[in-house]
Amino acid sequence: MRKILALFILILGSLSLTQAKDRPAYEKGKLTKMESVPCGTSQSSGKGIAGDLIGTDSSKVKTQEVLCEEYTLETKGVVYRIRPKDAKHAILLPIGGEADFRLHKDELILRVPEADDKERSYEVLSMTPRSDSEGSKPSLNHPND
């Protein structure tokens, strides 16, 4: 009986520890712009398996510029330019909509409630202070006066 009681207490203790984890704190921002920017090139040769078997030598190489989505995320004090880390599975985000985000290590984790509310990783290309924010306005009272 004591073994069952001890096991029960152990299970309850482990459940309370997993529930005590703090949820990550999200900041609010607004997606204001999306641009397609060049982010590399893709090359494909005209040579295929059939050309290898038949013996034709096609030395044509097709080069195509690859475009990536680049978003502008504005917060109260900072403007972020971000790009999806996983370009193959990137989704289009709603411009003008609110987004929740958090910075984790070297990436920005973005969640858009209007879309599918999933967390996705983005790389931060640049961070710029907003020119219209209160923190960037010069104060009238200078300490050196």
C-alpha cells in the first residue's frame, strides 16, 4: 500500500513540475510590408539521364534567380526585417495583421493568430529603432545645460 501511495505522490509531483513551467512571453507587433527579394540562384543543366544513356552532350546551364519573402514587423520601438528560416515551407503572412513574437537565441519565433497560430522561425536581417517612437525623440531638458 505504501508503495502505491509513494508512486502516486511521485506522479503528482512530476505533473506539477511540468505545469509550473512558464509560458514564453510574447511581444506584439504589426506586419506592415512583404517584399520578394533575391536570395540566391538556382542552376539546372540541360543534361539528364536520357542524355547520358544516348550520348548527347547538352552543355546548356539554366540559371534562375530565387526570390524569398522578406517581411517588415513593426513594434512600439523597433522595426524588424525578417525572412523565414525554412524557405521551402514558408507561408504567406497577412499584411496589416497583428503578430505575436519572441526572440529566442539567434532567431525570432513568430505566431500569427489570424493565420494558423503556429510558431515559425525567422531570421532577423535588421533591427532599426522607430523614428516616431517616444524613446527616440530628443528631450527638451538636456543635463548639460
